[in-house]
Amino acid sequence: ENQKLSERQNIEKKKYENKLEEYYNKYKFENDRNENTIQIMDNQLVTTIALSILISAALGSGMMAGLFCAFSNFVMRALSRLPPTRAISAMQSINEVIVRPAFLIVFLGTSVACALAFGLGWEHLSKNTLAYVAAGGAIYALGGIAVTIAFNVPLNNRLAAVDPESEEGTKMWQVYLTKWTRWNNIRSIATIVSTILLLLAVLHAKGSA
């Protein structure tokens, strides 16, 4: 009788252990599945944020390309037809008015957006997408921002210092008109190229999402 009782207890114990193991495995499976779901959702969220920033960068680059092209093709040509005194006054006024928060946010923010999109997308976007982002961001930073700071802004400062009615102003205007427009053409081409590259990045990102 003692032996039978012992065997029965062992059987019950075994059943209990099996049940505990079954509950544990079920809990572990559910826990792993929840963790995987959370991880997938996190990845999707980061990808969505990176893509949104990338679209913003493409739009910003496109806006700057439009602005630069407008100056090269319309504004500077129109000013070149005016008497130097009027052209200088008009350009001085434009240079004062254009430096506003809205312009600076788009002008500088586009480069920041490229860097953010690249950083956030490092583990979530395809290599082709990242290559387009890096190329577009680099061209925008060099051809758009660096050229502006190194060449266009110093010319603007020199023009701002002259008297539109003076002979010095007239001479400066001829130099300004040629050099400023030349560097602006480079900015136009650079931002057009960066916009195309960033749009290709958006298309690749959407295709691989």
C-alpha cells in the first residue's frame, strides 16, 4: 500500500510538473511574440519617421532649387536691365528682406533633415536609399550652403557697403552681377541634383517599406 501511494504521488507530481512546464512554455511563447510585435512596431515607427524627414528634405531642397533658379533666370536678368543705381538699391533691399526665419529654416533645415534621415534610417532603410540620401545631402551642403557662405554672402556684404549713387557702386555692381550670378548658377544646379537624388531616395524607401 505504501508503495502504491508513493507511485500515485510520483504520478501526480509528474503531472503537476508537466502542467507547470506547459504553462511556462505557453507564457514564454506569448512573451516572445509580444516582444517581436513591439520590435516590429518600433522598427516601423522609426522607418516612418525617417521617411517623413526624408520627404521634408526633398521638399526643402526643391524649394531652394526653385528660388535659386528664379534668381538666375528672372531676377538677375531683370536687374541687369535697370540703371545701376536702381539695380543696386533693389538688390540691397532683397538681401535685407530675404534673411528671415522662414528662409533660414528651409535653407539650413534641409541639410539637418538629410542628416537626421540618414541617421534614423541607418538600420531601417536599404543601402541604395541611404546612398541616395548621403549623396543628396552632401551635394546640397556643398553646392547650396557652402557656396552661399563662401561666395554669395561676401558679395552681398560688399554690395551692402556701397552707395548706389556713387561711381564705386556702379563698378561694384558690374562685378557683383557677374560673379554673384555665376555662383548662383552653381547653387541652382547643385540643389536640382540634390532634389533628384533625395526624391530617388524617397522612392526607394517607399518601395522597400
